[in-house]
Amino acid sequence: MVFLKKNIGAILFILGVLLINALLWIQKIQSAFLSFDVLQTSLLGSSLLMGFFLVFLLSTRIPFIVKIFGGLEGLYFWHRILAIFTTAAIFIHGFFAVGNVIAYSTYIPLLGYAGRAGELARNGFLFLIAIALLAKFMKYEHFRLIHRLLIIPYFISLYHGFFSSWVDLFRFDTLSIWMLATSIIGLGSSLYMIILYQSTAFRFKGIIVSKMELTDSIVELKVKLNRRFRFKPGQFAFIKIDQEGISKGPHPFSISGSDGEFIYFTIKALGDFTGSLQQKLSIPASVKITRPFGSMTFRSKKEKQIWIAGGIGITPFLGYLRSQPDFHKNIHLYYSVRFENEAVHTDILKNLAAKNTNFTFTLFDASKEGYLTSKHMDLDENTIVYLCGPRPMVLSLEKQIRSDHPGVEIDYEAFSFTGTLVEDILRSIKKVIKKRKATT
């Protein structure tokens, strides 16, 4: 029920596209007095094209699409699900397909390869998506390159679909316009991400004026932009840094605050890019930033709020606290770190707690107290919980809270830009092995 409520917009959008496509094809095949086998082949083939059309559309992160899918966490989840299931459905289509091509003389030069193109597209999708599923083990830049290459099998699949169809898809009737429109939008979305996204999405330009090392592995960047940057506390943005030795690819980071003139990004060295910021970034440095993303913006009307930050997950909460909020609601922050010396900006937290009776916080040292669990928290039906931290921690706490306190509202964004399917499968296997060992 929780899943359905959170994903209702995405489900209706996807089903709407597939339903419109099915109705148009059913009407067309029936009016042409073609067989059920032809209808079956046409529906399966066109649904595959709809699936990849949606995959490429979602990759653009257009604001209204992000909103429909409930934020980037939901958008990336459905992006991966659509890619995997659509690729798997290619094999079903190949098994049930009825082979034939349209016999229109204007298309004759292109007909000879249309049937075989389907197999080529299938193999291309299968190869690239199989590699993409292993994103956990590759660099972010390589992951982006693989996604760019997906346009090749998509283009081949469109060629196969249009030139091996049982009906003429170039007649500009309702079905033809639908298929052409979705195909153009799908291709356009992919080309936009390859050619234009880097120059149009990063419309805020500025200078990193200082780099402060908060701990051995955490740095804070202070950025001055060329124009006003409007964001809601709790949001994040993609940034690109123009400096030799630093990756030119975009990377997402939570906005950890603003003082009007400057905005801040608090970043932990977890990979090649974040590590290079600490070791190689020299000040000043040019930076480009996208518009802000994220739906965890602390807008709930619940009177009682529990904030849970794991490690660098403190950044969206700092963004809110640095915006000089009025503490009209009862807020308690649990800040969990592996070791106490990894905590950052505890001076800000202590100062706010001293000045505001409605704000309290607990610094949770995991090395001394073990893992933070729902048992440590005072939860009731009038509570909303905001979660941000390592994905395993967030998912574990969400499961605990929903089990112990079903009526408690939970808001979090624990998405991964490079996918987590393989990680989830491995975690599930480990759980099964652990349970079997416990029973033997």
C-alpha cells in the first residue's frame, strides 16, 4: 500500500502510455482485418518501443516528469525497471513474432535488413544494459558512456519496427502520428542528453572561493554564483568543476546551506571524483551548477519531526538549519557517525539547540553504541521521519519504523545514480544465507 501511494503518479503515467498504444494498434489491426497473430506481434513490438521511449524520456529529468514520478529517487527506480523489463520482453517478442514486412515500393531499398535489425537491436540492448547493471563496480564516467551508447540499438529497433510492420506507419493517420511522435521524442531525449544537456542544464556559473577540510575525509566548498540560486533546504544539485585533474562529468551533491551571497556543498571523499576534490582541487576554481532537485524539503504539517542523518547525510539538514528557520515544530535530530570525530558542524547544532527549545539533537557514535535503530527514537502517530544517509542504513531504518510504527510518515531520498540492482540482489542472497545458517 505504501509503495502504491508513493508511486501512483508513475504507475498511471506508464500504464497510460501503454494503454493508448494498445488501443490504437487494436483499432488499426481490426480495421485492416488482420489476424490475431499479427495483432499479438504488433502489440508486443510497439510496447517495446514504448518502453524504451519512456526510458529515454525519464533520463532527461524534465521537471514535470520528475514531479509525476515523485522525485529523482522514484524516477531512477522506474528508469531502471523499465529498461530491464523492456529488454527482457524483447525475447518474448522474438518468440511470438510473425515475420513479414510491408510491401510499399517507396521503402524497398530499406526492407532487406529490417527483419534482421531486430536481432541486432536486441543484442545491443542486452549487452549494454547487462554492463550498466554492474555500475556499482565501475566509474561514474564509464556508466554515463554506456548510457549514451544505448541510442544505437534504440535507433536500430525503430528501423526494425517501422520497416517490418504489417501496417504502413508513414500514412500520418492517428496510429502513425502516435508512433512517429513517441519515436521522435525518444530519439530527441537521447540526443538532448548526449549533445545539449551539458550546455543547457548547467545554467548557473560561479567560482569556488574556498575549500575547508572539516575532517580527514570531508571538505566543504563555498561557492559564489553569477546570479541568484533559488533552492529549498534539503535539495541537491549536479555540479561540474572546470579544472585540470578534476573529472569534467557532473556529480550530484546536497546543498548544505546558503548565507545569501554564497552557497555551500559539504562533500565526503567516497570515490575518485570526491577524492580528487580533497587532494587536487585548487582555489579559486570555476564551477557550473544545475537547478536544484529533491523533494525532501521539510514541508510536512506534522507537529513532531524526527531527523535521521547518517554520516555525510547531515548535509540536507544543514541546508535547512543554515536557512535561519523558525522552529515552530518539535524537531529532534539523530546524527549517526561511525566515530565521533567524523561528525561535522556540531558547533552549529549545539548553538541552535541552546537557542531553540524546539530543536534538540543526539550525536550517535556507532563505535560505542552500535547501530542506530527505531528503538532509540520516540515515535508516535503525529511524527514524520526524515532520513538521509548510506542507502543500506536508510532502507534498514525505514523497514524497522514501518514495522514498529505503521502510522509514522517517512520521507527520504536514498537513490543511486548508477543503479543498485546488483547490490540489492547480493544483499538478498546474503540474507538468505544468514537465515539458513541461523536455522542449522
